[in-house]
Amino acid sequence: MNKLGLFFFTLSILFFSYSYSQDCDSIVKICENQLRNDTNGSLFVSDGQVYQAFINDEIAEFKTTFFGGTTYRIVASAGSADNYVIFTVYDPENRVLFTNKDHKNAPYWDFKVNSTIPVKIETQLDMDKKVSGCAIMLIGFKK
Amino acid sequence: MRLQSVVFLSLGVVSSFLISSCNDDRKSTDNEPQELKTHVVDSTSAINAEFEGKIFSIPSPVQTAILLKQASGSFNAELINPAENADKYSTTYSRALNLGVYGADLGYATLFGQQKESMNYLKALQTLADGLSIAGAFDKSFAERFERNMNQQDSLLIIVQDAYRTGDNFLKNNKQKDISSLILAGGWIESMYFACQLNALQSNPQIIERIGEQKQSLETLLSILSGYNTDNMNDALLNDLNEINDLFKEVQFSYTFREPVTDASNHITTLNHDSSVIMSDELVVAITEKISALRNNIIG
């Protein structure tokens, strides 16, 4: 590789890294807006954490507990379009309780929980729409 | 030598660009915490961030506080870690754990409308956050927002949780997940302490159920603390939590599936299953004793 090639190679790597970091921060803001976007007028309180991943064709998975008497909101985004991320919620017997794939990859969904349940949430990019990138998920709750 | 010069030159050019871009960005969002924005300069910080599956989700201490308010009714000042203790936490480890503890305390005081206590905790949070390089999350503008919304409880909870999320995001982006994990642990332990103590004062089936429901959260917490055990600083904490986890293994959880109902137009699914927690009185007492000892050790 000649010097000019090396220069542009280094430049492109650093640009990519910088863009990625910016990308993640801007996606967090998109998710924050969705967390607050409640047409019923009540507000969701964040659980105080940011779930972040760089994913391509794999599935990210995590376990959490939905407590009874609470309504939760899951928000997922991987960029400016609303429908990049597919998320699926499973019960303790690995049965699908919900997937946003059935709802045009909706960027957020609410879950009214009457009785406490440990759940597994799987998240993946819709490969028809985005093949890799930063994915962010936020969880909010209200009484 | 010339090759190195080219690399350094390109790094210099790009760094200048990045820094100037960040400055531009900062100008456009003066209202946001300045310290937290500096992580953008570290352009590779988020590249290696993984989703980290099960090791991520711990319920917010505020959630437990909401249940406790519903179940116990009145504020109990004896339960919380006095805000003036903040000055005595001098290590990263104790500051991080107690930042979590104070987050739960602030949530508890806020829910019960304890304005004076809440303001004291705000100062305590700022002291600890300062020592953990996340001062931006709990800076002057945070305190001002908090004061402006003093009479709106729901808004206060959102402001506090937003600040914790900002701090969490900063720590994760800066590869300080060990600190982020300790903050989570402190919050979980304090909210468990509230639940156990209130139940010890007056036995309450709702609270006992919530204690038992923490079984998975504790396993998650253990995974987090083991995964980010920098210089084995979490060893003693892990030992204590493992002992509590041994007790939790005796908690039984029953679950019966019932078909969820989805209302697509309102983006909501109602989960209709039945579930319950089964644990003996002796087990509740044993967990209460262990949690109490651990929590009192943390607050010093």
C-alpha cells in the first residue's frame, strides 16, 4: 500500500469509528423520544439503563423480570428508520408472547403485566432493511 | 520513519476534525452535561460494546419503592442511608455502590414527597458522581430541573432515572462497566433492604412476593459482577451475594400460561398468565438477615 493509500485507509477507519459512536448516541436520543411518546398522557420512567449492541446477523438476548401491576414499554432502534429492529418476548417456557415482526417491526410496544413473569427478549436486525450497526434498547415502566 | 509520519499525520488530521466536530456539537446543545459529551472524542469507545444479553437487566429500585409505598403507606426515615455519609466514601468501589444506594433512597424519599430529604440526597449524589467522573449526569442543571418539578412526583422520578441512564450510558461507552455494575448492585441491595425491613416490621404478603420475585434479578446481578470483577474488587461482594443466592434457590415460582391479548391499534399487549412465589417464613427471615448485614456493611 502506498503512503496515500495508507493515509486514506487510516482516515476511513477513524471516520467509521467516529460515525459509529455518533450513530449510537443519536439512536439513544431516538429511543428516549419513543419512551416519552405516550398518547395516553402518562409517562414511562426509564429503568435507568441503556442496552447497547453492535450486531449484524446474530441475535442479542437478555433476561429480565416484568413485575405484576406494572405496564412496561420496550423501545428498540438501530437508526433513523422506525423498523430496523425485530424484538421478540418469550415466557419462562420459551413460548413467544409477542414479536413486533407481526406489527411491521414497530419501534416500541407496551406490555400490561398483571402477574410477575421472568421473560427473555431477543433482538435482531431485520436483514432486509439493515445488515449491521448499533442497536439500542430502552425499557420504561409506569404504575 | 516516513511511514510512521504518514500515520501520525493522518491521525492528527482526523483527531483535529473529531475534536472540532465535537466542539460544534457542544455549541448546539449547551443545555446538556458537558463532561458526558467528551466521550465522543474517543471514537472507538462504542465499537466493542456488546449487547451482553442476560447480564444487563436489573429492575429499577424505583419500581420496588413504588410497591413499598402502596404496601406500607408511610415514610420510614430509619430505612435510608443518611445523606451526610456521602463524604466518607473515598474509594471508587464504595462510591459506586453507594451511588446506587442513594439512587434507591432518593426514589423512596421522592415517592413519599420528602422534599428536604430529597434535596439532601441530590447533594449526596453529586458528591459521589463527582468522584466517579460522571458529575455531568447529576450536575447543576439536573438539580435545577429537580427543584423546578418538586411538586410533580412523576416528573421527579423521570428526571432521576434519566440522570442514572445518562451516567450508565457514559460509563458503558467509556469501558467502565465495572463501575456501572456496582451502581446497579447498590440500588438492588438497598431496595431489597427496604422490602425486607418493612416486611420485618409488619409482615406483608405483597412484599414477601416481591422479595421472592428477585430470584432472577439476583442471578443476573451475580453474572454482571463476576463479568466485571476488575482486580477482584468484587470478590467479597460476590461471596455475600452468593450466600444470598443459595437461599433464593429454595424459592419456588409457579407459572401457568394464558394467551396474551394484543391491541395492535394502541401498541399494547396484556399478559394474562398466572404466577406466584412460594417461600417459607424461615426463608424470608434468613434472606432478611443476610441482606441487612450486607447493606449495613456497604453503607459503613
